[in-house]
Amino acid sequence: MEKTLKPMSGYLTLVICLALFVVAAYFFISGVDQSITFVAIAMLCFLLACFFLKGLMIIQPNHSRVLNFFGKYVGTVKDNGLFFINPLYSSQKMSLRSENLQGQTLKVNDKMGNPIEIAVVMVWKVGDTYKAAFDVERYSDFVRMQSEAAVRHLAMSFPYDNLEDDHAPITLREGGDKINSILEQELTDRLSKAGIVIQEARISHLAYASEIAGAMLQRQQATAIVAARTKIVEGAVGMVDLALKKLSEENIVELDDERKAAMVSNLMVVLCGEKAVTPVLNAGTLYN
């Protein structure tokens, strides 16, 4: 588990190191022609200053240092500034800033077996430095590979649209925020073992694969045309029924079954036709 350390400030140690360098320079210059003891003191002060300098570290905002002591995890420093730690500690830099990952476009089969192209964009950051440093080899590569696996699993779990599955509760094309929420949960489950926090995940590209895109476009257009024609016919039938009732209620004209059928036929042609109808005037009687 991650442990947060609060090391001591490094400013006092920095002053001590500078003082040791000054003392070392003084004794070295003074002892060159006088005594070897001065040279030894100068070397000792210089080595002590270098040793203390190794324990100084600067941590930038939204960065951290993971500390180890001969292979044992000591803790993580997340505060920013100049600090002094045990010079024998080894440290690993780790960024805590949010990072953006634009996934490559993947070609996979959806739930119905149709080849589709899908890509996602996600925002993530390191939440647990211990897991990111020690539970996976390279957490950035782990994020990239597991995000690709999550996208493939999402694409295979739902149909692209409801053309083949009318009862599909969720589709990739119309799922919207619900699909994105499922994607975020999938990524969180996969990346939590590496201490990664998913802040946002969205589908950035979604389309049929090029080999079936043309056929699927024609299918969608045909479906739209059928749906539109269905609405037109329903409206035309209602208008014809209303016209017949009005003619009968107001006694404008009495029509037998044959003439009603002809009137219905003519009205349906007028109302359902794609082009404007050219009227034909009957100069005779109703039956001539």
C-alpha cells in the first residue's frame, strides 16, 4: 500500500553543504604547501558535502518521488519543494498530472458480428504510486494495452445499432453517456491494479468498416424510406377517412361503393405520390 512521507526541509542541508564546500576549499588551499592533514580535512569536508547533496531532492508541483531503501519500499513524497532525505535512499520520479490518451482506431466485430471501427480518448492519472511503480512493469504501456482490450470488449458486447436487433436496450451508436459510463467502469476495473485513476473516457470515432459501410448506408436509407412511407400512408388513410365522413355527414354527395373505391384510390395516389399529380377535369356526369 502507498505510504505518504513528510521529509524535512532541505534548505538547512543546502546551507551546510555550501559551508562544507567553503571549508574544504579553504583547507585544501591552506594545506597544499603546509600540511597533509589540511588536505585530508579538505577531502573529508568535500565528501561529506557530496554525501549530503545526494539526499537533497526537488519535487515539482503534481510530481512525486517513490523512495526505496536497499529494495524495501519506504514511502512516497508528494509535497512540492526542496527536501532532504536519507542519502542512501533510491528514488523514482513519478508524475501525478492528468494525461490524455488518444487510442488508435481499432477494427473489431460488434455483438452482431459486423466489422466496425472504433476509437476512444481517455484522461487518466496515477492515483496509487506504489501500485504504479511495483505492481506493473511500465504503467504507461499497461494503460495503453489495457485500454485497447477494454475497447475491444465494449465493442463486442453491444451492437452498432438496432437494425438487426430491434430489442437491443443499448447500442454503440445511440448509447451516448451510458456507453461512456460502461467504458469508464471497464477501464477502471482493468487499470485499478496499476493504481491508475480514470477521470474521463469517451468514444471519439465510431463507424462501420469500409468493406460494409456502403451496404449498411443503403440499408439505413432503405429503413428510413420505409419508416417515412409508413407515416405517409397512415396519414393518407386518416385523411381519406375524414373526407368520406365529412361528405356523408354534410350530405354533399352520395357515393356508392364503386365510386367510394375510386375516390379512395385517387386520394391515396394524390397523397402518397412522390410527384405532384396532374388533375383531370371531368366535364360530364359523375358516371360518364
